[in-house]
Amino acid sequence: MHTLSIAQRHDHALLDVIIDGWQLTLALDSEGLAQCIHCTAPCGAQAGLDAWQRYGSNPCDLLSQWERTQLERLLAPCCSAASTKSRRS
């Protein structure tokens, strides 16, 4: 089992999470997990949108359906808040 903790919430439905030493900045929308904006590996290696967008392989797109569902379930309260904010804008 992997541990997930929410490190920080940003404006515009961005959320920093830590999963087994990996630090991820995730973008949420009304449907759930939209994309990974930035990640830092436990060894310190970093990547962002500029590293994977040109190849069309955002890390969130590489999750299995089960993995994505589990992650969205854990982030559900945050996704609800993102949906509410986007409707107010």
C-alpha cells in the first residue's frame, strides 16, 4: 500500500501531493484528475509539462483505470472543491 498526503493546496485547482517520496503537483477539474503539472522523484530528479507534453504522455495518462480511480477517490474532497471554484469563476 502506498501512502498519499496532501502537502499544499494552490489556487486554480492545483494540489501538491506526496506519494512514497514522489512530490506531484496535480491539476484537478470537475471530472477529477486532469493532469500532472510537475513531479519530483525521491532522488531529486524533476520534470514538468515541458518534459512530457511534446511527447503526448502526461504521467496521469499512463495510470491504469484502477490506479486513476483509486487516486481520484482519495482526492475526491479536493476535486469537489475544484469544481465549486470553477463554477464561481
